[in-house]
Amino acid sequence: RASDGGQDGQGNVDISGRYGHSREGQLKQKAQQLQAGLIDRALFLREFLKRPRQVASIIPSSRFLERRIVEMAEIRSARTVVALGAGTGGTTRAILGAMAPDAKLLVIEINPQLCELVGRITDARLIVHCGCAHELESVLASYGLAAPDAVVSGIPFSTINRVTGLQILDTISAILIPGGRFVAYQVSDQVNALTRPLMGSAQVEVELFNIPPVRLYRWEKRAPA
């Protein structure tokens, strides 16, 4: 068949038909992915400039940071996961990629533009709620979700109101199942100072391959004595 390539009059094999279209398709797909990534970054930067106290960084999380979040929160073994702050959806996709088929992910995002962007992700396990993180307990109940095994948060505790931050952290501590994990990735140490009285000392790691480099804090809820 002509589309599969063949021999010319001199007996040389023509492979352009066999491989040309597939390579062209791959290049087109990569170009589309690159364009989408640039659009997402531009949106993220625009929202940061408009609402710097809500958006924690000027660009989305790196894949290295996303991978470490998934590992530290032990997403693969979780059945209910909560993500506070969605960004452009990179961390959401990383969590979904690691989650079990029967697990659920609730994403709470306060920024309407970013909420709409993440809401385009097609996955039956994903629930995107546009609202405030301090409503976490009532939001979980409204969707009929079980207590979470893991909560991950990228919201900037250093810039939000201290009372609101404490309310969010107190809710997280209360609703996690015994043995549940809370992972916060932050530029500032403020979340550590606020969470220590509630959940004790944190495991702390640093991800340098991110702009800017961030600290990751991990707490595990102790079972009641």
C-alpha cells in the first residue's frame, strides 16, 4: 500500500509513508502541549498579579514538586484526598495519576479563573469546588465524602489572615482519619509555626527544582490514646 511505503524503480525502500505521518502527529501533539503549558503559565502569572495574597507563586509547581507531594502524602494508598488550592491543575493531574481507581479527589480553589481551568479535567474521581478552604468540613459533607486519608495544601498561609489560617488547620487536624497525612508546600515557614500546636513536629523536606524552591511539611495524625 502506498501509505505504508514501498520500493522505487531502483529497488530502494521508501519508509516516509510508514513513519512520516506518525512523527508529524507526535510533533504536532508536543507543540499543542507546549502551547497549552504556556497559556496556563500566563494565566497563573496574571492571577498572581491580580491576587498575590491568594496565589502563592508566579508560576505553577514543577513536576519534581508534584512528584514529591504525591510521595509524601502517600496518595496511592488514599481513598479520599483533599487538595486546597488547585493552581492550573498540574498537581491535580499528578494526584489523579497516582490515585486508586475507586478513590476520590476533592479540590477546593478560591480563584474563579483557576477553578474553571481545573474543572476542565475529565476524570470521574475528581470533584472541583470553587470556594474557601475554611469551608472544608461542610464541603466534604455536601458531596457525601468520607473523612480524608490525605490533605495537601499549596495555599499561602503566610499571606492569609492568621485567624482564618488557624481555622483551616484546626479543621484539617479534626477531619483527617487517624494515620491521615497533611502535606503543605510553602515558601514561608508560617504553616509550620501554626500547625505545630495542633499536630506536633513536622517532617520537613526541600524541593530545589521548583521556582521558587519550596519547603514541604508533612504531619501524620496520631491515633487517640
